[in-house]
Amino acid sequence: MQEWPVELPLIFIEYIREKQIEKYEDAKVKKEISTYLNEILKDVAIPRLISVLEGDNNEETISALQRIEELSKKNIEMTRPIKPYLNNLLKHKNKKIVTLAQNISNNFTKADRKKELAKKRKIMQEKEKEFLAGKISGEEYARTRKEYLTLKE
């Protein structure tokens, strides 16, 4: 893992968490795997990421951010570990680094908004069913609908 591109350990760890851990039925095994992944994240992935993102080699930082940006467009969850480090990059002297960090940050914002909208949509559907069944008042339905439409805009 030390030889991998800086974002690859993060991708690998998130992939294992998202797709592979669920295949194990034993809770103890799941916990051990999760603990091991946290150790790798803390001891290998994050220090390498920090060294590149906070390093003096702008070309290496730009290259890593370009790959992370592409990944954030495809699957934002795989890039979650980088989120805390974006604020420092937004203040960087190099405009290309700032632009890439801003793009990644925007992708996080869009994903968070999309997730929030999905939650509100689910609530709205439940309230609509309750309203049609006569379980809630028109005012409560209208209030929920207004919250949903406000968020949607």
C-alpha cells in the first residue's frame, strides 16, 4: 500500500467497508475487519494523503487532487476521508490546487444535498400516503410539502 497512488488506499478501504464486510455473517469478524481497516486508514492511508496534500510538491498534489476529483464525481463516498483536509487546500497559493479542492468540495455539497433531498422525498411520500388515508390533516401535509419543495429548489 505504501507504493500505491495516494488515493488508492482510501478507495480500497472504503470499498471493503461498503461492499465486502456485509458478506461476513459473524459480527466479531466484521468488527475485527473494521478495526483493521481503521488501523490501515490511520497508519498508512491518511499519513500518505496528508504528506501529499500538505507537501511542497504542487505537481504531486495537483495530480492526486485530479484523481480524487474524478473519483468524487463517480462515487463521493469513496472520497469522504479527504473532506477534512479540503479547507486547508482552499487557502493554497496555487490556483489550480484551489480550483480542484473547490470542485471536490462542491461535489460533497451536491452529494449531501442529494442525500438530504432523498430523505425528505421519502418523508413526503409517507405523509402523502397518510394524507390520502385521512390520518393527517391538510395543514400538516401542506407544511411537509412546503419543506420538501423549499429544499428541492
